[in-house]
Amino acid sequence: MATPPALIGRPPLYRAVQGAVFLTISVVIVAGFLRDIPRLSIIEESARSLYFHVPMWFTLMGATLVSAYHSMQYLRTGNVVRDIRAREAARLAIVFGVLGLITGMVWARFTWYEGTGKWWNWDPKQSMAAVLMLIYAAYFVLRDSIESDATRGRLAAVYNLFAFATVPFLLYILPRQMTSLHPGAEGSPALSQTDLAPSMRWIFYPSVLAFLGLFWMLYTQRVRLAVIAWRERASGLLSSIR
């Protein structure tokens, strides 16, 4: 089966976003590490991780939203491409989530646990983020355990919607009700002037947009490749039947 023209090459929008993302992330890395920042209480130099850690979690939330949307559309239409889109968005959500956990561990090690040798202390924010990663990892275990494409797509879509419903509770609502060292706990505002000075925001907000753009680039490319692979597999099955 010939590959549709729409799946060949990179459209202008993709190239434009790619250039903007690479440029912005380069500027964020240089400015994030070399530019002077205000000496904020407690977090001090570790505040630089905000340029990377928080955008990773924003990107995870965006990826889970995209994944859930396509799972819902798959249940409505049965279109296999929707299932592919849901799967690839969830896969990238895990990638950004794991990176967020790692950068969070480093931040906690030198901000909260300095002198203790600890990298993990079961802080509610850390723990619930880890639980969310396990929930999305189970999504792929479920997919791999079912042979029928149609059954796998339906069950995975239903599970994916359940997984997405846990995101605001595990990342926002529940941690804010518990005692935690993480900004935003017990109703205190996150990203306030105590942990993100106004002069840092001109780097932080472009970083958020750049990470979202990076997700879109990776997502678009992975979906394109997955659709090509699926169509080639479907063509091979049809050829074997004939």
C-alpha cells in the first residue's frame, strides 16, 4: 500500500514549530543556568529547576488531555487512528512524567533533604505523582495483554478515561489537602512570588510553551510513523488473505 502524501515529508507548520521549540529551549537552557536569579527563601539556587521541572508536568497534563480526547473519540467512532493517537499521547505523558519525577527528586534532594542523603521521602506530591505514573503504565500493560484489536481499543479507551479522571486529584486536589514541603500544599498558592520571582517569569512561561511544542512535535512524528506501520500491517494481512 502506498503511503498517503499527507504522511510524507514535514509540513511547514511542523518545521516552524520545530525551529521555534529548538530556539526557545536553547535560550531557556542558557538563561536558566547562567542568568542571575533572585535569592528566594529556602529554594535559593534550586529555583532554576522551575524552568524545567514545572513545564514537564504541564506537558504531562496536556498529553493526558490529548490522549483522553482521542480515547473518547475512538469509543464514539471506532476509528483506529484515534486509538493510535491516544496511545502515543499517553506514551509521551509517561516520558514527561518520569522526567518530572527525576527533576523533582533532584530538586527535593538539594532543597528539602540537604544533609540527610535522601532522594525520596514519600512526600504526598512525590508519592501521588508516582502513583499516577503507575496508573498510566498499567494502561500499556492492559493493551499488551489483549490480542483482539477491537477489544483492546475499547478496553484501553475506557481505562484511559478513568486514568485521566485521576490526574487532577493526584496532581492537584489531594496534595493540597495534605502536609507537604511542596509549593501549593495545604491550600498555599503554587508559583507565587515566594517560589517564582517576577523576574524569572519571562523565562518560565516561554519554557512552558516550548515543552508543549516539544510534545506536539514528538507526538505528531510518532503518530505519523505508527499510522504508516498500521497501514502496512493491514495491507500485509489483506495480501495474505487474497
